[in-house]
Amino acid sequence: MSIEMAFSSVKLINKNNRKLILKSAEKNELQTTVEQIEYLNNLPSSLKKYFPNVIDYTISSEMVQYLMPYYDMTQLDVALSGKEVPYYLLEKVLSNLISIVFQEIYPLNKIIPPDNYMYEKHFNRVISRIDYLLFHRKDLVNIIKAPYLKINQKTYMNFYNCINKVMDKDHINSISPIELSLIHGDLEANHIMFKEKDKKLRIKLLDPRVSKNGGDFAYDLAKLFQSVHGQVHEIQRGNFCLEIKSNMHCPEVNFSIHNCRDIDELKKLLDVLRIDVNQYSFDKSWEQRTMFIESIHFLSSPPFFLSEKFPPFAAEALYIQGIILLNNYVNKYLD
């Protein structure tokens, strides 16, 4: 396998008595970080207030770095996980965010998507990531290749049964985006910062990563849904319980996610997102496509969480959450 999973690094530095953020990348993150720099530097002036300013950057064949200001703001993923930020402010942040992206970002650089866009973008991605996971974690072969999983006493189709059903070309083409455009490209809650002062709300969007060929706004929304609905950041932090009893035909899994914020508040925030998006989008299939892509985001992410620096069983938990969501999609839209 030639795929190598890695993250870029971010650290706080002090330069001339000024706090700055230094972002560095090596190996397979080099090109992504170069594209981030290009994205930020080439933004229309009207959008620059929503993104960090690139103060300086270095690009070489072995290392890419750039400097940006330190923003004394709250990360949305932290706010979703705790009780310190009141619910009304989270609702305000999400509503303002949806207004920004749909009125100022997504109308830019529109193009028609290529044929088989959904198939190429999502099926190929998830298959290559699952193959990578199987190659590097032989102990997960039965968990991934068993035809079914029993999760919390409920039987679910496992990955291969489920994905082949979803990726029928007629079905997947029916939810293909009408157009592609400028998007953020990685709109998870940990890339969204906010601060309210004197009833004025500021939002900063970090780490954009979008193809030069444009993107599907549902890809962004799926990242946001992944944060609010899928509670991906709680899994990444290790705030979950997971027990797997393996057998050949149907491994049994007990799985739960722990969040300090009331789950009913997260459900209400998801409803707020749906209502706000429906005010702006003429794409009738956006929610169906977003639900599908959210499950693919989960199923594509385990290879990034195999290192010992991440909580034990984080990769397995992300996979299980992806299976739950993909089955929910099949049950709602195909069965």
C-alpha cells in the first residue's frame, strides 16, 4: 500500500511579542497545505474577514509552513462538547455560518459537475481507505468483512453489503449535485472559531482545502453534520465506550458516545441547520446527499487514527459510527 496517512501540525509561537500560529506539513500533507495557502491568498477581498490572514509562508519539497495571527476565539467543537457556551449562541453561530457560506462563498466559481462525480468522489475514496485499514490492521478483517454487525442489539449490514447497495449508478446519479462551486472543503467544527462581543458575532474559518475543480456544498455540510449529529470530535477525544465480541458471521458491538452537552440540544441544532439550509438551497437532494456523505466521511477517517497518539479504539469507533449512519441512509432512502 502506498497511502500514508498523516496530519499537519499547528503550534503557538511568540514573535516580536506577538502571538502567532505556525502551521507545518510534511509528506502527503504538503500539497494540501500549499493549496490552503493559495486558497487564503487568492480569496476575494470581501471574504478575507472570515478566514485567517497568511502573514508569511515557506514552500519547499520537504516542508510547507505558514504563519497566521492567533485569534482569541472559541472553537465550535469545544463549545459543542461542553456546557460553558449557551445554546442560544451556538444556534446564532450556526445560522450566521450558513448565511455566510450560502450567500458569499458557494455562489462563486460555479461549474457543472463531471459525469460520475459522486461515484468517483466518494466510492473510490472510501474503498481505498477501507483497503488501507484492512492492510494495516489485520485484527479488524473480521469486523469489516463479516456480512453483518450487531450494534447495541440491532443488526446492521456491514460495509461491503451496504456500499454496493448505495453505489448503484442510477441511485447515486439521482442525488448528484446540480453544480460545483467554491466551498470550504473541511468545514468541521474544529475549523470554525467564533467570538461574540457587544452582541456582534465574529466567525473565522480555518484550514480550507478545496479542489481547484470546485466542490459540492453538501461535502461541507456533511462535515458540519458530522460534528453536530455524528459527534465525531467526542470519538476523536476518546469520549466513548466500545466493546466488540467477534464472531465470523455477525460480531457483536456495544457502543456509546459521551457528551457533556444535552443530546436534545444537539438534535435541535441539527434542525436549525436544516431550516437554515432550506432557506438558501434550491438543490432538492441536498439533505439526502449530505446524509450519505456524512457516513462516507466517518468510514474514510479510521486510517488517520491508527497512531498511538490517538485514544485507543478511536479508529474502530469511527468505523462503527459510519456503519450506523450508512445503514440509516439505506433504511431511509433505499428500503
